[in-house]
Amino acid sequence: MAVTSRSWQAGVQLQQRNSLRFPCLARWHAQAQDAAAVSAALVEAKRRGVEVWVLGEGSNVVLPEELDGLVLGPADRRIEVLDDDGERLRVRAGAGVHWDALVRWSAGQGLWGVENLALIPGSVGAAPVQNIGAYGQELATSCRRVEAVARATASPVQLEAEDCGFGYRDSRFRRDPHAWVVTAVELELKRRGCAQISYPGVVDALATERGVNDASQATPLDMVEAITALRRRKLPDPEVLPNAGSFFKNPVVTRAQFDALETRHGDMPGTFVDEGVKLSAAWLIERCGWRGLRRGAVGVADAHALVLVHHGGGVGAELLDLARDIAASVRERFGVRLEQEPVALQRARGAGLPADS
């Protein structure tokens, strides 16, 4: 069904459509069932001189109080098996599919590839934007292709995984937010695999949650339940305490920088990666005294210093001010720059949201 101006809803409040629960009034809102509907919406918006934002479940975004344009919601919630050779399956999921629902569908089929990404909030359309990752796994490993609509031409395109520029919590879609609207993701999943258990707590969670004491015997569903339990223990539920998950990326520094920091801070954790050494943003923030702090309507979670929360009655600008102060304190004490994960929309600039968040 095409999205015409007649199907646009005027004056829609988005407070219940973002996980931080900040109030935001959209001048227009419409649902897009498929790529053709996205194309039609882009054409109509251009004709009317209206900016277009794409908002999925709003789990990785900080909204302003108003958006003077069209907010488009991806509504393609289909999961389809495109190919099955007995060992590998090529699966297509529409941008409107709830990500955790896709993970659980995959695990229920006994398929390996995305099991460690359980309980990550948001929709499938948001997944390639920041190349979601957790517990040693990331989308890029299983992604085969991303379907999108090019904003400039309103034409459907397909980007192979190698053309998506995936990196740590990064992609072409994030770096060039005005280029595409993601409409679907194709994954390659496997019937044979093994549990990834390198992250602390995973082995214990398998034993306590699923009674699996030998990880080599774990199923994809065992991994999903173990990871789900771990995330629920560590991170506040956005339905109870509104938040956008991890607010900052774990910074990566050179080996020389890490050695100098470790000399001054002997207990500083670090993980060696190809680009250098990955630090713990939560550790840095906690050492600066922010964990559990509340500033009016916003604050930092008691359970995890990396999670900024909204206690109610606030607006997005207040959280962004807090985030800037946190980053400034880390930079002053450690000389390390923190990069924000959620996208902050700016009403005056009309920047547009990178694909669907």
C-alpha cells in the first residue's frame, strides 16, 4: 500500500514510540508496509518540501520536542526463508520485525548466527545501521545483504554485506544518514554451529538458566535464554525505567595509549582488538563518579554506568546535556573521547534519522 499524503496522520505524539519516553510531536506520521511505500513517501515528501525521518521502535534515538516533517514507521514484519540447502538458510526479515523476535524465531528453528544478539531492543531495520553486537557476536557476521531505498532517487537498492562498510557499532548507513532507508535485511544462518562463550558470565548463565554444564551441548535456544538472563540482570528494562541501552561506545585506543593509562590506573580493563585496545566506557564513567547520579528528570542507572535513564517529566535536551558533561569528565581525567551511540535528532537542522532506529 502506497504512503500518500492522505494516509499521513497529523500531529502525532511519539512519546510511546521511543524507549527513553521523551515527548516529541511529529507534524506528520505514516506507516510504510514495503519498499514501494517508502519510495512513494519520499516522492510525496519531496513534492511537498517536507523532511523525512524514519523511526522504528525508537530504541537508539534521542528525540527533540518537535519534528517538523514526516516521521515514517517501517511496518514490514515478514520473516521469509529465501533459500535452504540443508546446511545454510538465507532468511529475509522486514525492517519492521522486532529484532528479538527474529532472534527467537531463528533459535526456535535450531539455527546459529544471531543467538548472542538476544534481547537487543529495536527493529530489524535498525540492526545494520550500527552493526549491532553483543557477547562476541555482531550482525555483520551473518548479514548477507541489506535492502534499502535510496533517498536521492526514491529507488529500491540492494547492498551486499561487503558494501555496507560494517565496523564496530558502525556502517555506511550510520556514516551517511541521508543516503538510504533500510527496508529489509537478509541473513545467512546455519544448522550447525557452536556456542560462543568467551564473554564472562555466559558459561555460568548456561548452567543456571538452562542446566547446560557442557557448552558444546548447548543449542541456539539455550544461548538465547542464557544471554537474555544476563542482559536482564545487567541492564534496566526500558519498560520500567526508560533508557536507550548503552549510551556510549567502548572507546578504542592505541597500545601506547593503553600502556600509559595502565601505568596511572593499574586496574583499568582493556581488550586487545585489531585496531588497538578496547576500553570499558562503563569503567571510565564509573571512575568519574557518575554511576547512579540523578540530575532532575534524567540520570545514570544504578546498575550500569553506561546506561543513561529518564525518570519522567524530562525532555531529550536534558539527557544530551548530561551526556556531554559525562564525556567531558572522562576526557579531562583520562584523555579518552567517548562517542555517543544513540542518534540525537535536531529539529532545527532537520537532519533525518539514519535508516530506522
